[in-house]
Amino acid sequence: MLKFALYVSNHGFGHSTRISALAEELIHYGVFCHIITTKPAFLFQDLNP
């Protein structure tokens, strides 16, 4: 299983929403995504591992 660490910039919410969409696709293909950010967790709560 591939494992990715995705580091999200703290500038606005645009980076977070794009990383969330990217992580969703990666997870769909079986990639484990670890998201590192200081943004609120609710932005990523819909990601299904």
C-alpha cells in the first residue's frame, strides 16, 4: 500500500479544499493519506479511509 503525507499550507481555505479533493481520489485508488495541517479537522472529516 502506498502512503502519502500531504502538507497543507495555512493560507486560506483553498489549499485545504483542493488537498481534500486530491486525498479523496488517492484514497479511492487505495493510497493511505496522512494530512498535516493546522486547519480545522472538519475540513477533512468526510474522507473515508
